[in-house]
Amino acid sequence: MTDLYILYRGPLASCNYDCPYCPFAKRVDPPELLRVDRADLERFAGWVEATADRRLSVLFTPWGEGLTRSWYRDTIVRLSHLPHVARVAIQTNLAARVSFLSTADTRVAALWATYHPGQVTRARFLRRCRELDELDVRYSVGVVGLPAHYDEALALRASLPPSVYLWINAADGHVYTADEEKRWTALDPRFGDSVRPHPSLGLPCHAGETAISVLGDGTVRRCHFIQTPLGNLYDDSWRAALHPRPCTNNLCDCHIGYVHLKPLALRDVYTDGLLERIPAAWPTT
Ligand code: SF4
Ligand code: SF4
């Protein structure tokens, strides 16, 4: 069966946290938008259920925080039990309770968790990680590589079980000196993938062939970073639109994009952990 990787992003843009580096900090969505987000997600879940001719892997990439909303929690549990769904994961700040995952198939459900120093104590974040360990849920943990986060990232790495992969994202607009790059790489051996944007213009990319981005209304694009629609999920026009094609952007600087850039061969590095960002060879020792 052909694989299809899906990044889903509905209109939800609210978040309970107040990160200084984020435009969605403490944003509140009006009730009507939340109703639309919920209905869109339910429609998408129905499509996933019905689309059994592909091996589907889904990553929810909300603008804000999704796990504080029951419909994201319920959808992750629901999709995790489908035989043609290989992975269902979400990017989360891990503020919400994770006990809902006790009813999910933990061979399929996974989390991409980000620790935001200043928004939550390390102890509290680590308690959530321990809950995930007890539930046997796959997850990665990451930190934005701002200089002010370094000590916290170091302490987090020291406290996490070695089996948990800690990733570091290069901070937007920050140019890393060789020394800085070296010390962040000591924490995340794959920091080199993130530290500089990847030139991508004209290079072959899986996005638009075996990976797509889906918006709440069903608009299908090849990735979150190229706005041109390929079709819609709900009229089946996406099927004819999928084929090999080169990237039309100069640079690709986000992990959820460049993991699909063919010359980087990162699908070979992450294999089954591609969407939740866990390298296949982790732990390395
Ligand atoms: S937790 Fe994520 S979405 Fe929320 S404010 Fe921080 S960076 Fe933004
Ligand atoms: S390289 Fe990045 S921007 Fe270009 S098509 Fe692939 S995911 Fe999209």
C-alpha cells in the first residue's frame, strides 16, 4: 500500500501559553471559530476512516495548542485504532493532561512535545513525560535553541530517560557561531539539520507526491510552505494531483518540511518516527 504523510492544520490558533517568540501566545479563539475547527476535524477524521487504500500517517500541526481541546484528544484516540493508520501524532506544549492516551493504540499514537522554559516549570514538564512513559506512548521532546534556553535544555536532557530523543530547533533569525552550534549539537546530534535553512529550489521533494498539507476546509497543498493548492481532500481531486515535482521555494527551513526533501534522505534517518521526530537509531548508544 502506498504511504501518504499528512500534515493537518485547522483554523484553531489559540494557546494557553505566552511564549515571547510566538504570534499565537495567549490568543483566544472566538466560539464560532472553535465550532468550525471541531467540525473540520471531525470531517477530516471521517475521511481518514474511509480512505483505506493508503497507509496514512497524520501529524496535527495546529497554529496554537490542540490537546487542550477534547476534539483533538478524541480524534487521536479514534484514528490510532484504524488498521490503515500507521501513525497519528500532534505537536503540543504538553500542558494538557495526557491520560486520554490510555485508550489509544500506543503503537500508533505519538506526541511531538515542546518544552517552553518560562511557561512551565521543568519539574512539571518532566512529570508529564513520566506519565507518557507510564502509558508507553512514543514522544520526542524539543526546545527552541535560544541562548537563554541553553541551561534549561541541558538540565532537561540530563533528567529525561536516555531513550527519549531531545531535539533542538534553531531559533528563527538567530545566526549560530561555531561554538554555539557545537554545544547545541552535543545536546541534539541532529541539530545540524536545523541550524541553517536548506537551499531547496529545483530539488526533488516528497511533498506533493507522498506527503501533503491539509487545511480545515480540505484544501490540499504540497506542504505548509507553498500556498498553491493541489486540490481538495473531499472531492478526490488530490489523487490526480500527486506526482514527483521539484521544490519551488528558495529555502526550506522547517523540520516538518525538509524531512521530505529527497536529497537529505531524512526518511531513512527517521523511518517510522518521521512525524513525531524520533530518529530510528535513537538511542544511539
Ligand atoms: S506553546 Fe506553542 S503555540 Fe503556544 S505560545 Fe508557545 S510557541 Fe506559541
Ligand atoms: S523542500 Fe520544503 S518548501 Fe519545498 S516542497 Fe519540500 S517541504 Fe515544501
